[in-house]
Amino acid sequence: MTFASTRYRRARILFGGLAFAFLAELPGAAGAASAPDLLLEYNARQRAERLDVAGTPKEALPEWLRIIKLCRRETFFSCAEARKRVLALVRDETACDALGEVRRLIQKGDEPLLQRPSILCAIRKGRVSHAMKPLRDLVVRASESPDGVWARDVALPEYIKAGGSWPHYSAREKLDEAVALRRAKRFDEALQKFRALDFEWRGNPSAADLRRLLPFETALTQFRATSLEAAEAGFRKLVKEARSVEQADGYRFWLASTFQKQGRLLDASKLFEQIYGRHAREDSARSTLMRSIEALRKTSEVERISRLFERLGADFPNHAPSVELAFRAVRVLADAGLFKLARAAATRFMRRFGKHRRRADADWMIAWSTFKLAEWKRAAALFNSLARRSRVGSGTVTEGAAYWAAVASEKAAVGGSRTIQNQFARLAETTGAGFYRHLAQSRSAPIPRTPKPISPLTTSMGDATAIEQAFKRFLQAHPLANRSALRALTFVQKGLLDEADRELFRIQEQIRTAKGGPKVSVVPPPTSNDRAWMRRTARGILLDLNGLHRVLGNTYRVAQNLRFSYGYRINGDDAWLRSAFPTPFSEIVARAAHEHRVPLDLIYAIMHTESSFTPDAVSPANAQGLMQILPSTAKKIAAQRGMPFDARDLTAISKNIDFGVWYLRELLTKFHDQLPLAIAAYNGGPHNVAAWLDNKAAPARTMDEFLEDIPFRETRFYVRKVIAAVGVYRKLYGAGGRVTVPIALDTRYENNINF
């Protein structure tokens, strides 16, 4: 929240006049009793963070423990962080004196994290007998894990030094140790152990059952070590010696996996399918058929892959993932340009799964395949039918079908050119803010080559009166949400606006994560099933929260509030739209846009779609910051620009924006300033977009066809979202709302950037 810190310091002066008497006038004012705890928690966290930064984490431990104790009475944002820091400190520093207190305070599921400090503390206090069993478990059964390595290399020497005696292994433990060595990728040591055990257990009746496991464990270790010829020989021998069909199929599975690793993909696929054929109705068999598909993906056997996907759907019709895979049979054929086969597969899917939610997608693929086969009249009829039958609320499907119906009619020369132009004009004048509106505008009239740049909105800090009135309105309108709002106001009175904003964000998060509306703990609906009421209430709270965020100078929180809904109306309430599409960090963005010659509206649209303007956002793939840049990509950007790079740079707002905007400029250059291609490359990678442009099997005649044919579903929808957002930014901030989407497609590209 760096960008707002200056406004927060200015605002500290403004809040001096707010008195606690204001709280007494409001509903639910009893919540103010928690003000001392709020400040205790805040001060403890500040001290703990200072000590952590100063490199004295043991001194920080009591402060984090104090926060956890306060969490027993209240819920703070610091609770999860405090619990995590305490566990890390005790685990790494082995603070034995605090171990008992930590065990009492942490959550139930955190006990396994205390195993290491418990072992080491027991050893150091001379209680070696208490440490023996957990230490042995880690060394024998978890030796491949970080805890196992720690137990073997750190704790075990201390245990022996303290006088502990290491007991003899049982036969089972010896086998477990060898298996653990394999899991730790110490393959040579594991194979030596297996050979030694085979020799040791010869003629030993008590170990006969375990000895039978050794050939499979040996072959599996050779497979993991990529000694594939030896592994193949081992698995073939096991198949011959198997005692049952089920056991033989288990070994065949690993034999097929060996073929796959050797590059014998067709042999692997055939063997996987044979195994599946004998166990087709068993739930566990699905993964076997998926392995067959995986083996075929690197071949040109597209039709066979499609048949396997269909087979999964047929064999498991009531299993939702299998139905999704059955639809993938259609997509695989379409991506390969086999539209006649794709249409037939989509028709079969409709017959088999007519009531499934994927029905609309199958309908679309039938119409789209017909269009790609140049059957224009039939395609126009199918798209028109789809547009009429699309259920209320599926605006993208309706607008998309209407657009492609008009394109097909134009190609078939049905109705005359004036009628077709009227169709595009009607679509261009739609009240929606979607992607197809801009495509229709492109076909209905010439597009200006240089769109007018947007003028960023600067949000200024409100005065003390505006802040007080905003809080009063919110508390009076939503008395059941008063607890977090009162806590926020307590922070406001102390000048701690970052903390106040986080308290408001708590209400927003509860609404955002609730299914169908806000959680009962925030605003309980009058009846549990009144979802319409919940949606209206959620919208009202979010709008009022936006008012509080704006007077606190925090514009990017506004976009986070509204990110889950994309049903904006371009000609609707501009105040609502401005709340959803703010322009924060305006000075930094304007500087980067000018330096790298990238349109402001594109930068804001990317940030809006990627992170909703959250500076510390981290995706599951580890993309970071406002522009969601992967550390590996950032490292390459820095190298190409001749700049030093530190992974922490991605959390800095100015650096993250600078890197992201530079990357956008390179993508625009690579694809000759074709905006949709640059957007697709930002999400799907420039190498993939280049490959799609080169794809001779599924040639795209025009830009709109290319965008509809993008194989990655995520990238296909990402392009639509960003272009729609660019249009909204241009509409709101002075550029007319039109986005340049050229219908002609230039398939050339440069080699300036490939990452």
C-alpha cells in the first residue's frame, strides 16, 4: 500500500478532531470496547516486525505469542501471520522455553510442525528416551523429506552424542529405508540396499513375503533412475511370473510407462488401452486411459485421442470430470482444424449429454464448425437459433452468436449489404460493454487509426468531515456490519489508516467469498433462500464500502470489491463503472506509458484483469504484483534490458509496472501493434501465439476467427476481458469507448522476444 502512505500521513492531521463520542451515537457502539485490544495487537505487531527486521527473531517470539493470546478474544488480520511466524521461529530456532506455551496456543492442525523442535528440545534437556520414537520414525519412514534429512544429519548425531542408543532395524524397516532412499532420488544407494536385502533374506522364511517385493521395488527404482532397458526387462519378467490377471495388469501399467519414457508412444498407448479394457468400469481405470491420451498427445493421432475422450464420457456418464473430458473430444478436433469431425463429435455429445451444462458449448461448436466449413447459410441459421435460445444472463453467448450470424450472413450474401450493415450497427450500439461490441464496431464503420488517449482520474483525499459522514452513513445503513466498521474507525482516530482499510477489507472479503451473497455473520438475510435479497444487499454494501475506500484515498480496493461481477453496462451508471474501473498509481503508470509508448488504457485494463490493482497479489503459478509477472520472466526482462534483478523487485509498485509495461511494448512490437495478439501473448506466451499463427491445419482467415480459435480456453476469455476493459476505460475517461480490433490478420511476427 505504498502509493497511499503520503495521503495517510496527511490525513493523520485531519482525524484529530474525531471523538469517541461519535461512536456512542451509532448502532452497535458496544464494539468500541475492543479498542484497547486493537491497539495492543497493532503495537505488538509493530514491535515483532521491527525485531524480525533487526535480525533478533527470538526476541520477537514473545510479541507474536502476545498477538495469538489476543486472538483468543478477538479476530485480527495478524492472527494467521502471528501463528505462522511463531511456528517458524520455534521450528528453526528451537526455543525450548517457549515450546510448551506455543503448543497450548497454536491450532490443532499445527502439531506436526512442532515435531522437530520437540525432538531437539528433548535431546538437549537429557530426555533421550522421549526423542527416540519420533526420531526413528523420521529417519526410517520420512528420510526423503526435509524433516527426514534434518533428523539424519542434525538430530541423530546429537541424539547419539547425548547417550542415546540406536536400536536394530526390523526387516520391514530395512525395506522402508531402501524405499525412502529411492524417494529421495538416491537411486544407487537404494539399488545396493535392495541387492543386499535379497542376499540377506535368502533362506529366511520369516522374510519370504518381503523378499517377493524386491523385484518390483528394484525395477521401479531402475525406472525412476531412467535405467529403462533394465526396468523394461524387470517388468516383463514380473508380468510373466504374476499370480493373477490383476497383478499382471499392475506390472503392465509400469511396463507401458517405461515405453512412454523411452519414446515408444504408440506401444505405450496400446498397452494402457488393453489394461483399461479389462477394468473399464472401475473408477481407478480412468487414470489409465488418461495415460494413454497423454502418450498420444505428442503424436499426430488426433482422431484417436478424440475417441478416447469420448470413451471416457460414455463409460462414466454420471461422473462430472468424465463429461468435461468427453467435451474435450470436440475441442481437440477443432484445434486440429478437423471441423467436420468436430461437428460430428459435438452432435454425439448433444445426444448423450443433452441436459449437461456443457450443452451450450456443444451447440456453439456445431455452429462454429459449420462456419469454418464455409457452409455460410447453415451457419447463420445455427447462430441465429443459438442467440434466440441463449438463457437470460448469458450475454456473451447471445452477443457472440448474433455477431457470427451476421458475419455468416455477410459471407453468404443473404439479405443484402445494407441489412448486414444494420445488423452490425445494432450490435455495436448494444448496451453491453463486451468484446463482441468492439468487433461489431470494427465491421460497421471505419476505425480511427490513433484513438484518443485516456486522461487518468486522480483521486484526492477527503477532509475530516467527508470521512466522518462516510462512516456515519455506512454504520447507519448497515448496522449488522458495524463491528468491523467500528474497529476501522478506532484505527482512523489513531491515524492508522492502513489498519482501518484492512478492517473494511474484512467485510469485502466475507462478501466476495460467500456463495450467492454475503455470509450470515456480516448481513444475515431475512430468509436463508432469498438469494435476490442477498445480491441486492451485497451490491449496496460494496458501493458503500467503495465510498469509504475512496475517502481513505485507496482507489484500488474499489476494483477488488467489484471484480467478481462482469455485468457492467457501458451506458449505465458511470459512478458505478468508475468504482469498478479506477485509475490508481496514475503518476507511475503515466511515466511508464510515456517511456515505453504503451496506451494508458491497455495498462489499466491489464492490471484490472490480472490483479484488480492489488500490489501484493500472488497467483497459484507465482505470478506477482500488479501486472502479475513471473519471477522467471522478470529475470529475463532484466537481463534483456541490462539491469540487475532481485526477486523482491516484483513487490515494488514502480518496478512491477515498469517491467510489465516494457514487456507489453515488446509484445506489441513483435505482433506489429495488433492489440489482440499482444494481449493473447501476455497471457498465453508469445511463442504460443506465434505457433497458432503458423498453424496450417487450422488457418484463420480473419482476426476475429483467430481469436475465436485460440486453443487455450483461459487465453481465449482473457483476450475478451481485457479488450472489454480497454473499451470501458476509454468510455469513462474521454476516448469514446471504441477499441481498435482490426479484422484483417497479419500473420507475420518479429523475433524480438520469445518468453
